Amino acid sequence: MEDQDLRDVGITDPGHRKKILHAARSFPKVKALGCDGSTSLVSWLDGLGLHEYLPNFLSSGYRTLECVKNLWELEIIN
């Protein structure tokens, strides 16, 4: 996230943007999907400690890690 990203979403106050950017730096770093060595959907979810969601992914047609990589944010929210 950068200053321009915040401008693009309508945060016009420079002080507010600075505050948000500062807070965002404290977020834990997240590796790209599969970069942790996961080779399967099961191992990825297990590595996250979220194995209970495997049935949700499977019933929605996501059977491989490659399929999950192609998810759009809107699909995840819905």
C-alpha cells in the first residue's frame, strides 16, 4: 500500500494517509500463496492452521492450490 493507493480510495487528508501507512507497516508480512513450500491445498490450509475450511474450498470447486491462486477478492468475500 502506498500513498497514491489511499488517494485513489478517497482518503484526501495527508495526515490520515500518513497515519494509515504507518499502521500498515506493522502488519505481519505475508508470503505469496505457495511461497511457503505448500504444494497442495491441504498443506496450505494446514500451514495456516485453517484445515477446517478444506470442505468449503472443495464444495466450491477449488481442489488445487493453483485454483485458489486465481480467486478474485470478490469471490472470497461472497
